[in-house]
Amino acid sequence: MPTPRLTFVLVHGAWHGGWCWARVAERLRGAGHRVLTPTLTGHGERAHLLTPETGLDTFIQDIIATLEAEEVTDAVLVGHSLAGGPITGAADRAPERIAHLIYLDAALPQDGESVFSRYAPETVAKRRKLAQETSGGPTLPAPPPASFGVTAKEDVAWLEHNLRPEPFRGFEDTLHLRHPFGNGRKITYIACVKPTYPPAAPAHDHASRQPGWQYLELATGHDAMILAPAELSDMLLHVASFHLLEG
């Protein structure tokens, strides 16, 4: 029995843009599925749209607007890194457009929390200081590609060309949920563990202990879509297809 056509909506994390999913999107489309890779406001080719108000709520609205404009009603919504908060918010507000939430090495802020809520206080203080020194506060400069596990010369050049300063409110804004986390959607967490990206470690621990969640590990660094696109694509297809056929 052929696998039904799926709709993947791939949401990038901090400093990145829709561009980072190119290798994965090509593979998923090659397997016959629909793929959308929106760039959130203030990132990538939309960096010029950054305002002092750009933050978590903006990103949630970006995702919902994409789902609505593209008439998506069954999204496999994948959020990488900082996008964990925005995809959770999108599911809270528009569950009828989402079939499955997949968190890729993602932050997992809960209701009333920000991404910074689970960071060490010294890390938060360091990032606030850097944002003030480099932009007066609104943005945080991108770290070197090696921070994401990317070391191959061509990939480093690709990231250095495309990474943009991150709207700082994305780290600080509080997530407000009207429904339980995930709002009844299927949830899978994919942890990148070789090596583990330190800011993601608390989320790995949390996700691995959640009843009803599927917890998987991928032997690659944080930017799995760049480091291991074939392995990640296969995992996304397996997880989404299995849960779809499961009902």
C-alpha cells in the first residue's frame, strides 16, 4: 500500500532561515511529499523586517499564516532548536491544521516559560551582555558554525554567508498556552547526540521522560539538516508515515 502524500512544514531555529532545510526538502519532495520551509520574520531573506516587537508571538503568527495561506490541514510541523516554542504556540492556536509535532533538538518552553527559563543564569547574563554590546539589545550575533557541529569547509562557508543576528525577544518572550502542551497533537522529539548541543540537553532529558511522546536519537550534531540530511529525512519520513498509518 503506497504511503499517502504528507505535508511537511519545516521551521528553522535561531540565526538560520528557510534556506537551511534545502537538502532535507529536496529529499522529502523526491519521495513525493509536499514541503514548506518558511523563513520567520527577522531571519534570512526577511532580516530587513526586524522591528523591536519581533519575537515569539511574531514567529507563531508566521507559522499559522503559512498554514492558512497554503491551505494546510494536516501538517507534519517540524521545529528545530529555538522553533520549539513557536511550533508549540502554533499548535495551541491552530490545532486543526496540524497532525504531528516533531521537535528537532528543540527547546521545550512550557506555559509561562521562555527559552531562557531553562538556561543557566550565567548563560542568560552572557547573552544579554553580548546583545547589548553588539546591537544595543535587539539582536544576538550568530555564533560560529562549529557551535552547531558544522566543520566541513563548504558547509561553514554556507552558514557564514547566511546566518543572521537573532531577534533577542525570541529567547526572552514568554510562551502562553490556552491548552495542554501539544494540544492533543502527536509528538515526537528527535535529539541530536553526537555531540550534544549544550543548550538542548535539558530538553533531551525532559522529552525522554514524557509519557505518550516518541523520543528518538540521531547520531549527529545540532544542525542535523546540514550535517545528516539523508538520515534526518529518512527519520522524518518513517516517523510521520508510521503515525499517519497508525491513525
